[in-house]
Amino acid sequence: MAQITPGQAYGFFTDTSVCIGCKACEVACKTWNELPANEPVFGDGYDNTGRLDAQNWRHVQFIDNVPDKSLGTGQGKAWLMMSDVCKHCQHASCMDVCPTGAIIRTEFDSVYIQPDVCNGCRNCIAACPYDVISQDEDKGVAQKCTLCYDRLQGGMEPACAKACPTESIQFGPVEELQRAARQRVTDLHEQGVPEARLYGDDSSIYGGLNAFFLLMDEPEAYHLPNKENAVRPGRNNAGGYLGALGTAVLAVLGGLIALRRRREPAAETPSGADTTSPPSPETEAGED
């Protein structure tokens, strides 16, 4: 492991093609960060952690990728496995909405929640497009992967990457990881694996992800937004804001027209006209 230098962008390259679902990353993350274990539930199966949240900063997904019609043979298909984690986005929505400045970008270009500044408002939880952040109910603060910020400050690589036995999780300078990842995809394509693709290695997904992935299927199979759906309303969705602005303008104009009509004087009655209403048939019948 090369020396870790502040001022340089660091991150993860997670190669799902060699993930074996051993969960060593989950155990290492929980052990180092002193995160509580999940309560066992009958029927948990392989995916006992379920999702990323305040106590699970790494989550190994087990996705059944065997078509029903091929059961028994598999036809070369297998489960998809991916060790999911905070993406440490370049365009981080959580940072944009934090009212206290608790979420910062560190000297290693990672996205970090300062627990002593977080007020527990949950804005970041709603803003995260990957459903990564969750509230620690005991501490009253939002929590997620820190890229092992304390280990980086001590010159050590993150616990999950160190524990991974197949090097599915690789840690290092983002630019170096990107070069290695692109070469890995090229190698897989040459080996007859055309479905291999990178996710988040360029600016098309939230400005680029410092924790990016090699996938063996479409992003949707891993519950990830694709390039078309990876839109941040705050910066990228100009069309949506123009539409909302147009609707607001029409609503204001409608309100002004209604207010003007209410203030107009009622039409005057012509002089000498009989303003009394004619008797109703029922009234005439009663008088007879």
C-alpha cells in the first residue's frame, strides 16, 4: 500500500465480478467502527443485513440472476453479488441540504458527516439518491461510511478493503483506480464477458463517484439509478425547474385576475326598473 497523501482524491473500486459474498468487508467495517450487529431474524437467508443504514456501512447484496426457465441448469447464470457502500459523490446532495455544515469534504475528497455538528434533522437522508444515510436513534445523528477517515489520517487503508480476500474492494487514488478498472473491463470483454461495465467512473453519474463499481448487469439490477435517472434537481434538472416556474407564474396571474374581478363594482340597475321578483307559482296558488 502506497503512502496516503492528503490533498489527493481517494476512493473504492468494487469489482463485483470477483465478489464471493463472504461478508468479510461487513465484519471488518463493524469491528473497526464499533457498529452494532443486526438482530438475527428467522428467514434472514444470505442477505441478513438487508440494506445500508446507520449500523451497516457496507452491505453485500445477493441478487438472484438465474432465470426461472433455466432452473436446474442455470445456463451459465449465477447470483449477482456486490458489496455496496456510500458512493462519496462529487455532486453530493447530502452536503447541499445540510443546514449546519455537518457534512464536509475531507482532505482525501471523501464525504464525511461530523457527528458533533449534526443536529439530526434528517435532510441528508431524504436527499441521498442511493439511500445510504440513516439515523442512529441512540446518538440522534446521521451516519454512513466515512471511508475510514480515522484510518486514512493514520496512513492506513480502510478496513473493508484490507479484509477483502479476493480484492473485489480496491482502495487507492481515484485516478489510479479508474485506469485499473477500465483495463479490467477491457480484459473481461476479451475473455468473452460482454456484460461487464463500469458504473460511476466518469462525470455522467452525479459528477463522478469516488466509490465506483464494475457491474455484471444493468445498474437497475443492483438497485442503482442509471445515467438517465441520475438527476439532481438542484443542479441538473433545469427543465423541471422551468416547468415549475411556468406553473407558478400562471397561478399568480390567475389569482390577480380573480382578485380584480372581485373588486369590480356590480352592474347598476336601470332607472325605473322593477327590482322586485315575480311571485312564484306556489305563492300564487296559496293566495287562491
